[in-house]
Amino acid sequence: MTTSPNPVEALREQFQSEDGFLVELRCFARWNKPAFARLVAAMQRYLESADHGDQLERWIAEGFWLHDSMVKVLSSSVGCRDELGQPYLDAAYQRLSELACWFFTGESISREDTALGYTWTE
């Protein structure tokens, strides 16, 4: 899947595509590392973009909330811990939480990904 250079369109692709990270996790019980990397990159690019508009669109707020709240629940029920390891999952959950917090508060509280040992690349 190619990602749009426009931050809003890239976010829409990751949140709403039929082969997006959350869909794969929920429907196929599969943690797709490249899809996760695209997801967090799109979320961060959107947050770093200067123009978010005067009003939040509901699908954007729902996307940040759903990914932060559902990924941990879904991944714990499909046995990702054995495949990926708990340190990786904890870092992934933390990254989604930091991105959601940044979205809802307007301020990044993120530590560097590399400090966690993960760079979230494909």
C-alpha cells in the first residue's frame, strides 16, 4: 500500500482502508509490522502538519481513540505476545498512547522511539 504525501489523506488511508492495521488485527488476528509502521508514521505526520483545520473531523478523533484503546485488547486476545515479544508490544502500546495524547492535548509527550529500541519502520 502506498501512502499519500498529504498528511490527512495518509491518515485516512491508514484508518479507513480494508487492509489497514486494525482491520488485520481484528479480522485476521494478525499483527502486521509494516502496516503498524505505516499507521504510526501517518499519525505522527498528521500531528506534525501545521494545518489541522479549525474543527476536528469525527473520523480522525475516532481513529486516534480506537487505535489507542483497541489494539491492546485485540492483540492480547490473539496471542501476539508469543510472536512479537512483550517488550515490543509494550513499546507499541506506549507509542499509540503517546500519539493519542498528542492528538487530544495538542502537545507531544513522546520519548524518542529509538530510546525504546524500536524505530517502527517497515
